[in-house]
Amino acid sequence: MAVQRYISSSFWSDDWVDSLTGLEKLLYMYLLTNECTSICGYQF
């Protein structure tokens, strides 16, 4: 079953996100949206 995760467009205008480098933004988005992430945390 597919899981869909949505990121608000206001995410990109947040001051904290704006302070991240491009690589840090990619890593953060990966951690938020990859298939091992659940409501309870991260499955290793």
C-alpha cells in the first residue's frame, strides 16, 4: 500500500530551513519522506 506524505509550501520559507545548505535540505527531506519513516519514528 502506498503512503503519501505532503510537505507544505510554507516549509521552504521557514527561517530555519532557509539557513540550511542545499545538501542539508535534501537530507532533511529524505528523512521526512522516505519509506522507513513512520508516525512512531524511524525504522532501521
